[in-house]
Amino acid sequence: MSKTRQPSNGASSELSAVAERYDRRKSREIADRYDPLDASVWLARQERERALIGWIHASGLAPVRERTLLEIGCGTGGNLLALLQLGFRPDHLVGNELLEERVALARERLPAATRVLVGDAASLELGAERFDVVFQSTVFSSILDDEFQARLARRMWTLAKPGGQVLWYDFTWDNPRNPDVRGVSIARIRELFPDGELAVRRVTLAPPISRLLARGHPSLYTLANLLPFLRTHVLAWIRKPNH
């Protein structure tokens, strides 16, 4: 279940709050949980990338070389690097990130042809209906203000071409140990994109379980992940109707 929704405190205050939440994640304990050399982290990443390949085929995007994609909240560019490996062209990918420190790291890691824009995604100066795909990964679960969520969703929808889609990866269950995030239910996704055609796939073994099992043997992750109720995230795509 997800936490009770919060009333709007204004866009500027929520932007500041989001930045503070991400800053708190720099603590050593949380940083270690995302160590790319940790078995549970790369197992989850492999699963997510397989799910992305499934999405490409299921949504009829292949071949992806001529597709355009914008990632909202691209962080240090890890997802964009994965999309490049799946065949997207560098000059057809655009990233956006609120935090300047992360933008600098993303620009170091990504090809020069891939633009990374800094600032509030809801205020990006980009033309409407420009992208085949507008992607967000664990951004909305870090937004605790309902109206700010809705504002960002509207902007993502505007940026997607007719017949294009919003691609969504986020968790649906609250983390009782982390007050800086809240799960975003499938019902809430539908509410945020009422005019879209929604397809959903449950992915990602619950991180506390995956960390425990990966210490034993990677195959235990695979076995536990056969049980859908142990998966905490969804990969969803919301197709925008043609005019």
C-alpha cells in the first residue's frame, strides 16, 4: 500500500524538498545499497534490462534506432547508457536532472551527442509532442506532493508524440524505513494518465529479500523472483492516442 497523499505545498517548496531527500541518500548506508558491484544490484539491473527489451517488442518500438526518448530525472545517466546499449542513438536521447552535481556526472559518462538538461522537468523548454518515449525511473516515488506529481505527469504527457508513450519504472509499496519516499500504486498511475492505454509488468524482487538471498547464491534471487507478490516495482507503459 502507498502512504496517504499529501496536499500541495507549491512547486518551489516541493522542488527544494526533493533535492533535500536526494541529499540524504548520500549517506554511506544508502549509497552501499546501490553499489554496482553488489550482486543484488546487478541482478535487479539485469532483470530490468530484460524487461525493457520485452517492452520494446511488446510496444512495437523495434527497431529503436530512429526513436526519440527523454528521461525525466536521469540521475548520473545509468539508464541512458543502458538504452544506448539497446540500440538507441545518442543524438536521439535527452536526459533531464534537477541536481547539478548529477548532471555533471551524467555529461561525463554519456556521449557528447546526448544532451542532459538541468532543472525542473515540469518547466523544460522543449516543444510539445516531440518524443516517442518520455521515461521516468523512481522519480514519482520521491515526490510526496500530489499536485506536483500531477503537474509533472501532465508535462510528460504533453512532451510525448501522438501514438508515443510514457515509460514508467517505480515501486508500488511504501518503505516503512524511509519517510522520503512513497509507493505509487497502479491505480495512481491510471489517475495521472487518464487518457492513456496502460500496460503493466511487475518486476524487481523486494530489495531486502534480494540483498539477503544474493549473499547466498545468485540463483536464489531468480527462484524467489518467480513469485510475483515478492516484486515491489512495476514497469509500465502508457500509450498516447493518435490525434
